[in-house]
Amino acid sequence: MDSFSSPSSGSSPSQPSPEVFMDQLKTQLAQAYAEEFLETVRGKCFTKCVTKPGSSLSGGESSCVSRCVDRYIEATGIISRALFSSQR
């Protein structure tokens, strides 16, 4: 049973109310965005910071990955705020 087939009060058991549907859609979109974000960060930061893959990260690689992820998160926040503030 998928998340869209759960019954909601006041409507037929096979179709969720519009509010429930929108909440489920928002949750699924947020999850997809988070997964894509993590995959992008992982790929970009790994490529940039890990020059010689091995069984563990060196101190420099670990610091580089940490800084890279921090910068990527900060940049994404700035872009998101700019996009959402321009829509108002």
C-alpha cells in the first residue's frame, strides 16, 4: 500500500482529501530534494577533496570534505532565500 492510498475522513477510502494529498506530495518532494542534494554534495565534495581513495580519509581530506559540505549548504540556503524572497 502506497502513501496515497490511505483513507482520510470525509472522503472516499480510495482518494485522500486535497489537503492530505498536498501534504503527502510536499513530503515526497522534500525527500526527493534531500536525496538529490546529498548525492550532489557527496559527488562534488568527494571529487574535489579525495585525491587518493583508500580505506579512510586523511585529516586534510576530512577537513576539505567538511568545509565543502558547509559551503554547499550555505550556498544552497542563500539561493533558496533569494528565490523565495523574489517570489513575494
